[in-house]
Amino acid sequence: MARFKTYKIEKTPTDKFTEMVTISKKVKGEIVERKFIDEAKAKAWIEFGAAHKLINNGAKKVKGELGSIGIIADKAW
């Protein structure tokens, strides 16, 4: 078992996919698992999720800052 960021990565090979891995994370008391063909695909999915979260949070922060200084009147933008 390996760890990447906050996820556990375990090798779970099958006859068809010898490189298959399962990632798991505990979210709000429940364990969430997802399977990927290889470890590189799993790490790419984890990185995508982290980047997506940063982008969404950044957009909300910018909207709030523009609204607070009066550049935009409507926060629905």
C-alpha cells in the first residue's frame, strides 16, 4: 500500500488488468473507493480533483473581492 496526498493506493490486479489499483479515502465517516487501470491514471485523477477544487474556490474568492470593492454590483456575475 502506498499513500498519495490523502489517498491510499493499493494494488488490486486482475487477470485482464495486471496493473490495476484501487484508491480509497475516508470522507465524512465513509470510505470512498475507486479503481483505475494503473497507478499513473489514479494519480492523474487525484491531481485533477485537487486542481478543479482550487480553480472553483479561486473564482468564488475573486467574485467576492470584486464585489467588496464595488467593481461588480451583482454577486451572481
